[in-house]
Amino acid sequence: MSTLIAFALFIAAMLTSLVTGINMIFAILFGLVLFTLLGLHRGFTLRRLWTMAWAQGKKVLIVLRIFLFIGAITALWRSCGTIAFFIYYGIRVITPPVFILVAFLLTALISFALGTSFGVISTAGIILMALARSGGVSELVTAGAILSGAYFGDRCSPASSSASLVAAVTETELYANLHAMLKTGALPLFVTLAIYTVLSVRHPIVAVDEEMLRALASAFRISIWALLPAVLMLLLPLFKVPIRHAMGWSVVSALLITLLVQHMGCWEAAKTIVLGYTPADSQMAHIVSGGGLISMWKPAVIVFTTSLYAGILEGTGILLPLQEQLEKLAGKWGLFGTMTAVSLLCGTVLCNQTIVVMLSEQMLSDVYGKKGASREELAIDIENTGILLSAAIPWNIACSIPLAMLGVGPAAIPYAVLLFVTPLCYGLTKKHFYPSRRPAQKERTA
């Protein structure tokens, strides 16, 4: 009964945060207090509970370091003109019959390079929505294409914090996961491109607002050098350069371009890294402002705190009764069907992508092990369900915040084709990717 009360209070706190707009960090911290008290009630000492919490918390330290790089990159790619370059030339190639397709491809490319869905939506997404409104294109279809493109990179980019988080909690190798995600994502991408090609023809743009292009050209020096930070980010991981090193080189190159090409002062550049970028041109301020180390403190606190109470839930065995029921369900629905159900339940009730990743691993890791599935299979199943399906739940922050940025409602979600096609295609073809069961590479500690 005490467990049910604790979870009920935590869910109530999450829903209250979502409805009232109170920062979700408070609900997450409240959850940590609740599960700590639950552990004390079950007879564990505070010292023992901290040991459990830290065992899981230290796994995500690598993700917190990635957050610092993302904060610097999202600011400097703005200030050096990388984002402006992608948007400027992306808009240049738009012709009436391909607008929706270009919207998807442009946001997918930037999200793969940048690794953050919110960063893409708050820059390229806003501009593309402005073009759609001025050009007479359906806002819902455009927003769906942007959402699909943004989560393409959030799922499989080397710079994605979500990909790093999944690798950390499942104790798998990031690059091996990325290779599998690209492999399992090929068919969904092909299907998505075909659907957006049809939607592009059915929803052509009347005209492209040239004023937007002129504003970008006047606010930035649109130079080929602006591509260098993105090229380094995309190519270095292909040569097995650790992602932190690739991100570091991207930061250095973007800083040099900011100083030498965009002619920003050293002090202003330093402030940009910490506080984010704000252009001098007020017309561009609402489009390309943002980023910086300070922008990452909230997601960092959420991820770290979530990992702490995930460690408590695991160490105290609170989830064991549920795991037994999930093992039975896996016997009927299969591992991927069970993972899909758990992801949807966690994403619907707890409204947070990070919690979905943590709890999916907690509840199903042993089930996968008993069924002879590898840790890599567990990681890819989480990527192909929880990461994407969270963005298809209207009240989940992975969906509600992007829709608010784009200025549309939940009616745009059905047009976010990639979010649905990926788990569907993977579920139908999974036997091709994992034709036989393999023993887990690493047993979970008790």
C-alpha cells in the first residue's frame, strides 16, 4: 500500500506541474524525497539508500558532461552562423511542390548534427512555420514534419543526450547503438520520405518570404566556414573519435569562426557560451536566440535526480512484483510489444522522456536477460519506443513544449510520421535484425 501511495503522490505531482506550468524539477525532487521515505519505511538506512542511488547516478555523469558540450554548441552554432547557414540555403532550395519534404529533411539534418530536438525546433522550426503561414501551407502538416525531423536526430545523433542516456543506463557502447539505430531506421526513413513527398505535393507553398532570407543575410555573414563545426561533428565520430572530443573540436571551431568571421568580441563570446546567444538584430532575436551552458541546468538536474531515485527503486526491489507481471506479458506479446506498452504507460503517466528511459530499463532489464536478449537489444528497443513515442503524447513535455514553440495544437501529431513509422517498421522487421537470442553481455548487479 505504501508503494502505491508513493507512486500516486509522485504522479499527482507530475500532473500538477504539467497543468500549472510549475517547473517539473520540483516534481522530480519531490519524487526523490518520496522514494527515499519509502525506502526508509521498508527498513533501509539512509546510508544504504544513498549507495543505491549513487550506483545509478554515476552512470549518467557522462551524460551531464555531454550536456555542457551541448550548451556551448547550441550557443556557438548560433553565433558563428552555422544554424543560419543551414536555414538560409535550406530555404533557397525550396520549390512549391517540396516544401514539406524540405522541412523534414532540413530539421532532420540539423537535429542529427546538433543532437537536440528543442534546439532545432526553436530555430529552424520557427522559421519554417513562419514560411508555412506566409506561404499558405497547412500549419499542422508542417509542424508534424518538423517534429519528425527534430526527433530523427534526438534518436540517433552522436551528440544526442537521449542516445547517451540510453547507452549509460543500459551499459552499452554508444557507437554500436548508433550503428544499430541507423540500420533499423533506414526503412522508416524511406517510408517517411515517401509520405512527406506525397504531402508536399498536396500542400505546396505559394511563395517563400524573401524578407526572411534578407534578415538572415544581414544578421550573419553567411560563409562556407560556418559549415566547419557541423562537418567536424558529423565526420569525426565516423572515424571512431570519442563524441566528447568531436564536440570539443566543434566548440573550438565555432568559437574561432564567431571571433574571426562574425567579428564578435572575446568577452561577448565568453558570455555567449555561458548565457546563450542574443543577436544584435532584434528581428532575429526571437528566432536564433538561445543556447549556452545555463540552458542545460534544468535537463541536467532532471536527468541526475531521476537516476538517483531509479537507483533506489532498483536497490530496494520495489519494482520486483511489476517485473514478474511484465515477464508474463513478454511471453504473450514479445519483448518489443512489452517495451512498447511500458514506454507508452510511463510516457503517458509520468510525462517525461528521461523517466521513460530510466523506468523502462529498470522494469524490463531482467526480463530481457531471462529471455536471452542482449543489452544492445534492450537499448535499441528503448530508442525505438520510449524516445519517439514520448513525443507523440500531447501532455508529455517531449511533445507539449515543441508544439507550443511551433504555435500549433495536438492535431499536428498524426503528421509526425517518423514517430509512428519507426516503432511500427521495427516491430515488423525486428526478427531480421535480431534473428537469434544472445546472452546478455553483462549481468546486472544485485
